[in-house]
Amino acid sequence: SSPPAAPTATPVPAPVNLLEVCAVCKQSLQSRDCEPKLLPCLHSFCLKCIPQPERQISVQVPGAHGQTDTHIVNVMRCAVCHQDCKQSDIIDNYFVKDTTEATGTSDEKAAQVCTSCEDNAGTIGFCVECGEWLCKTCVEAHQRVKITKDHKIHTKEDANAAPESVGTSGQRPVFCPVHKQEPLKLFCETCDTLTCRDCQLLEHKEHRYQFLEEAFQNHKGIIETTMTKLQEKKSYVHFSFSQVQNRLKELNEINKKVEHDIKVAIYTLINEINKQRKRPYCSSWSVTKERGLKLMAQHKDTAQLAQQIHHVLTFCNWAITNGSSTALLYSKRLVSL
């Protein structure tokens, strides 16, 4: 046998549709019954296809009175890139949930009611910073209260005519899991999480925070800077991949030459070589085989790294271009890793 042959293929990028379909069953993540989930590696699965836990680990978490507690958490492996992650780190994929749930008809837009009060009054404007539709009374209150008087409020007509530029993007608000009627329209910088108005006043009192749109723009800039650095790393990984691929090719050429030289020697010196025919052949082949296996391992690692970097870049670009501000900030901890 011979050392492994040098692959001729270049790194295969993750298919773009992995952003839109479950990585296992290939069902559209925008299906109503899909319940899309996002892993820390930025691959998406529908709920029923989430990998089962493979093992458990102990983690230290802050406890009461400055002490630390030990928790047992499940660890699972992504079916696409085989990266391990904690089950608790898997979150809802609001990038596609927004697309699925937020698309409204023209009738729905016409019937839009104020999301800032409980009067179900018709809206006349949209606050970019708060991400809320406002009725006439709430617009006047917005412009009067010190904390919101400098907010940018667009008319309902402008918001519906150009949702992307205004910041509405057809999104429905994501509501707080604790205060069910309150939308998550603030971002607590201290805790690095989305909050509602009540959460910020109670559990996150005196924490630094930003309004949704402001936090979105700041985090978008950070991601774009990270993407630039990642592009440089991607170039280096591709270069390393090519180098390993070339070394594998050279090694196979050397192996062929060694085999040819040995065969010539066997035919030329048949009487002498018959006694020790296999020894030099096996010895030289063993050396090239060992080197070949090492290069194959490097080749596999660089190809996998290149594929994962490509997926992360594709995901980040898709997230900041097509994703909603809520989805981006909801997923900030994963996307920033």
C-alpha cells in the first residue's frame, strides 16, 4: 500500500442555506413548527434535531455571599462542525424567528396599535431608540420626558414606507419572560443581556444600559471590526491549507520515486535483493507513511478550521445585514465569542 494520496479539493465552505435550514433534517427554519435553535458555533437546528447530550461536566458558578456553587451541565456536539457546547448555551434563533413571525400584511400595518401603553390606541409614529409604535398621547409624552425627549420618532407613513432605514424592519417585539407584557427594548451593558423596562428598573437597577437601536449599532460595529480580523485569519488558514496540500503532493511524488528506485534495484540485482527484498522497501515506505499521516491530520484540521471560519463570517455578515437588532443583541454572547 501507499501513503495517503494528496487531496485535490480546496476547503469546502459550509452551504449558505445552513443559515436557513436545519443542519440535520434540512427543514426550513422559517417553518411555523420548527422552533429554530442557535448553537455557540453559529449552526442552527430545529428543536427536534438538537443533538443529544454526550456527557456531563462540572462548572463553577457564583453563589450567595460571594461563594461559588458547582453545577452539573450537559455537553453536546454539533452535527456539522463537531464542536462541543453546553446545553445551557443553546438559544432561540431570533434571526429566523423574526422573519417567520414578524412579517405583517398591509392590513396588519394599517391596524398597528400603540405598544407603549395599554389603551390599544392607533399609532402615529415609531420611536427608533425604543423600538416601539406610539400613539399621539405617547408621542407627546415621549417628547416631554427628559429620558426620551431626544429620541428619533418617525411618522407612521415613513416607518411603513421604509422600514429598513427607519429601523422597524417589520419586527414584532420580543417580550420579557418575566414581565410578559413588556417588550425587550433595552440592553443592560452591565449584565450583557436584553431587558424590559421593568427588569431594568428592578433587577438591573443602577446598571449601565442602552436603548435597543443604539446598542445594535454599537455591537454591529464591533462585529464588523472582528470580521475584518477574521478575514485576515481566513487568508492565513487557506495559505496553510495550501502548504500542507502541496507537501502531501510532494510526499506522494517522493514515495513513487522511492518505489520506482527499489523496483529497478530489485530487477538489476535480483540475486542479492531476493534475500532482503522487503526490508528496504518497508523501511522507506514506513517513513513516508508516517509523514503522510501527520500531513493528512494537518490537512484535515486546516480544512475544518477554514470551513468553520467561512461559516462564522457568512453568519455574521448575514446577521448584521438581514438580521433584526433584537436577534443580534439576543445572540450577542454567542456571536461575540
